[in-house]
Amino acid sequence: MSTEDKRIRELAHQIWESEGKPHGEDARHWEMARKLAEAEALTPSKPKAAAKPKASAPKPQAKAKPAAPAASKPAPPAAKKPPAPKKPKP
């Protein structure tokens, strides 16, 4: 089996799963996958990200917020932003 056939099979399976695994739609899924694989083959690939310089220090991770107690009141709605002032006529 060629790599192209493997890719078509992979795409057809993904389509089948995304549609809820219906019975009797294999020919339609295969044709859709064939067209997708053909479009992928015609699309020029992007250069690898290895060419980008890497940051020297890792970014700090955000701290997770503690879970709100279940008995607390919901937050009040945010105040509306006032309308922008109108421009004077010349």
C-alpha cells in the first residue's frame, strides 16, 4: 500500500468517525478523503520551525485559579462602557 493510499485511508476513517460512524457511506468518505489527500499533495509545505531562534529561558507557567465555593453568589454583571462622545460638526 502506498503512502498516498495510507493517507486516504486515514482521512476516510477520520471523516467516518466525525460523522458518527454511519453505515454504507464508505464510498463517499473514501472519495472525500481522496480529494483532501490530493489537495494536501498540491499545497506547498511550510519550512520547519527549526529555523526560528529559540528563547533562552522558558516562559513561566500561569498559576491555576482556585475553584470558587459552590455556595458563593455569582459575580455582578460588568458595567457597560459609556458611548463615545460625538464629534462636533465643522
